[in-house]
Amino acid sequence: MGSVTKRWVINMRISIKIKFSIFLAVLLLFTVFVLSLLVLQGLKKNQQSELEQHLAQQAATANIYFYQTLTAEPNKVPHTFLATKGRKFAEELEMISGQTIVLYDKQGNIVSEKKNNPRSDSLAKTLSYAQGGKTAYLTDHESLYYFSPLRTSTGAEQVGVVQFYYSLTENLAFYNQMKQLFITMGAGVFILSFILAYVYFNSFARIIIKLNQTVDRIRSGDYESPAFTRRDEIGELSEGIRVMSRQIKKTIQDKDKEQEKLSLAVQKLSQLDQQQKQFIGSVTHEFKTPLTSIRAYIDLLELYPDDEELLKTAKTSIKSETLRLYEMVEKVLKLSSMEKYDFEFNTERIDVRQVIQAVLNSLKGRMEKFGILLETDLTEAYLEADKDCMTIVLVNLLDNAIKYNKAKGQIKVRNEVKDGQVIIDITDTGIGIPEEAARKIFDPFFTVDKNRSRESGGAGLGLSLAKKYTEAQGGTISLVNTNADGSHFRIILPASLN
């Protein structure tokens, strides 16, 4: 069975080799023949065109020189001039043109020689065309005879015919040389191409061996398969093996990726579980403080229900702590949603300067209450962002700048457009942030001054929300620097240049 298969493969290879060799031989012969024929015809036409232009220019020169010579003569009769001085004029014209010249009068008699030489019928017939005012030429083997009417000026009456003799020996030699070169090169190209094609088709056996080696490598785990672009059975087999090896490799890679994703999912779940525990602990701790305060006042009211001063104080404290609890619940829900869901933002082109000014106007009363001086440097800038999100970010930053500022302090707000980005800087003269706490200020429920944050209603969620919303808009928020004289926060967002 193996021997029969081997003979079948060999017979198939020989069959393909013969068919392609014959086709290639015919194609090469046809291509070389047509190309040579076209080039040689083009060369011949080019030689003829250049020769006609050259002789036409020589004829025009002869007419101009004839007119100039006749003008300088005392007797300006053209026929008399040709009869008496035609030979001398022809000699001078030969010196100018470098070609053999024969002059004829209007009747066709030679005036440049002492006697008329016998002319062949073809030459006489061509001369008759020239006598009729036409330019004509005759090719006789390696000689060309060019006849042109002789006139004193353009449009004047014809007075004779000028004949130029041009040897075609060099032109024919060049043409024959090019013809021989094309025959030699064509034969060389044909022989070389045929030999290369024969060697190429004998490479089928080597390709089959390479395919077998590829199959062995696939078995050992190496899935790189070479591609043989052939329009035959071997090409199809090669493509099939290559597709199969790619599919095997992809399947294994997909399996590895799924295992990696599963491992990352397990790791992420573990981290989320830890974060959830920390989050619940932080929420419980932060919620416990206002609830304890409320419960304490309720207990006091139960003990002293008739104490008007206590009732007044309790109402104020319970209201404050209730509002604080409401604010914490709202921010916790927002923060939780930002971490677990992808929101659909109402993105629009907004004027940054207008949004900042609107936020500042809403906080103007609080700044005046604490005697805080506001300084602004706002320029025109635009963003593709959610206006409500930008408002929340700015409110949280400016709210912190007011809460943690010093009495009669100062807040500076400025913005600029630089390198395709909108930069918003908010600087305050507050209490500053300790170095060890600066890295945690964007964490949920983290506050630098616990006592002051409770007094002002803060839960440590403002900066965390600001960071989430800024990053959701494709930007960044950072603490540029902080010290005992205040803090400097910066928001960077991609600018809208349209």
C-alpha cells in the first residue's frame, strides 16, 4: 500500500511538473517574441521619425540659404541663377548640410552637374512628386533619397527641387544589432527561466517532507506551521495543516486565558470581600457616632422632659446629626454605585468657567460667613463631560477648602488650557494635611481631623466621590502640595477643541 501511494505521489508530481513546464515554456516564448517585436517596431518608427525631422530641417535650411544667396546676386532671376551657378550653390549647400546634394530645375533637369545621369524609374517617379510641390523620399536598400521643393520664400512659386542623399548603413546596422541582442537575450531568458522552473517543480517532494516535519512538531507542542501558497493539492494540504495548528494553538491559549481569568476573578473576589469588610466597618463606625449622640439626647429628654434649654439643645443637635446621617447615606450609595455599575453620563460640551462660577456663587454665603476671601483667575475653556458630575467634583473640593480653612483665610481658583488639557487649580490657606495622611485623603471615610470633620458634618467621602467622578470623565485629580499654610488640589481633564 505504501509503495502504491508513493508511486501515485510521484506520478502526480511529474504530471504537475510537465503541465506547468509546457505552459511556462509557451508563455515565455510568447512574451519574449511579442516584447521583442514591439520594441523593435518602436525603434524602427523612432529612427524614421528622427530622420524625417532631420531632412525636413535640412530642406528648410536649403530654401533659406537659396533665398539669401539669390538676394546677394545682381541678377535675381531664380531660373538664370540655377542654370549658371547651380553647381556652385550645390557645393556650398553640401558643405553646410554635410550631405550629398543634387539640384533640379523646374523641368527636372540636373543643374548641379555637367550632364544628366540616367535615373531609375522609382527615382524619376519620386522626383515628379517633388516637382508638383510635394516633399517625397525614396528608400533604396541602404540609401535614402529625399526630395523637397525649392522656393525663394514661403508660399512663393517653386523654382526647382533639391535632393538630399542619406546613407542608412548606420541606422540599419544599429537596428540589426538590437535585433540580434533581443534574440540572444530572449534565448538566454527562456533557457534560464525554464531551468529554474524545472528545479522549482522538483521541489514538491521537499515540500511534502517539510509538511511531515510540521506534523511531527505539532505532535511535540510546536504549533508554528509554514504556509505554502500553491494552487494544488499540496497547497490545500499545507493550508489545512496550518489552519488546524492555529486552531489547536488558539484553543490552548483560550484555555490558559480562561484559567488566568478564573484565577484573577478568585483573587478579585478575595480583595472585594476584604474591601467589603473594611467598608462595612468604616460605615458602622461613622454611623455609630451620630446615632450615639442622638440616642444620648433622647435618653436625657426622657430623664428631664421639662428642661426647655435641654430640649432646645437636643433639637439642634439631633437635627444636625440627622442631616449628617442623611448626607453620609447619600454619599455611601453614590460611592457604592460608582464602584459596581457603569453609569450612562449625559456628556455635553460645557463651559468650564461658567460651571466654576456657578459653584462659587452657590458657596458664596458660606465663604462670607467664615470671612474667607475668594480670588479667581478664570479663562474660557470647554470640556466634553457631564455637567452634574463636574459640579459635584468642584463642590466637594471647595467645600473642603471652606471647612478646613483658617478664620479670614483665602481660597484661590484658577483654570487654564495647556497641551490639549483643561487644568483647574484650587488653593486654600487651611490647616494643611500631614505627610503620612496625604496618601489616604482620597480613600472613603478618611478624614485628617476627625473632631473638625464631625463638627462640620464631614464623613470623609467628599474627596473619594470627587476622584471617582473625575476619573469617570477621563481625567485625574491630585494633591499637588500641602503644608501648614494650606493645600493645593489640581484637576486635569481633556479639553474640547471643537
